[in-house]
Amino acid sequence: MEVTAYRRLFFGWHEDARAGREVFFPAEGYKGNETKRYNADLRSKQAGLDWEQARSMLAEGHQRLVGFIDERSDADLYGGPMAPAKNHWTTGRWAEASGPSHYRSAAKYIRGWLRSMS
């Protein structure tokens, strides 16, 4: 299981969209309002990862996302919605959502966990 789950989801969404397959947001078997359940299931599946595995997966996912963005023009990223998603978000907006916003969410989760331990 990949620590950088949202980046993995983004790349899956992008690949499915390009291939004309149905795109599941956030993931198959989950509704948009079930991200807490998705995250809890993901944490459970990843409970056995050690620190080095987690760091390596984060670094690889980060590199892949930055490379993806760097390889595309502004028109490719922001020229229109990422079809066939059923919303108006562009590929660039989805890429943004799979990166920095999840670092902020992870930091918030870790801070809360640390507070609960003291």
C-alpha cells in the first residue's frame, strides 16, 4: 500500500480519464463524503510500515507529482475540466489537491495524535 495515497488516486483518476474509464472520487467503493472512512481504512492497511518505508514512498510520490506538473503546459493543466470527471476541476486543480493540501492534512493529523499522547 502506498503512503502517498492521494497522489496514487490522482494518477489513477488521470489515467482512467484519459482511457475513457469511469473515474471514482475519491476511490472505488467510497463516496465523496466518506473520506474519513477511506483514510481510516488506509491507516489500518499501512499500520505495518516502518519510518524508512513511509519516507521513501513519500519522496517517490512527491517526485512523480512534481515531474507530472513540470512536464505539462498551463493549457494542459488548466485548460478545461479533467474529463470524464463529473465536475469542473481541471487536471491542474486535481494535481494541486493531491499534493500540498494533503501535506497540511497529514501535519494536522500528526499534531493531533501527538497532543493526545501527552
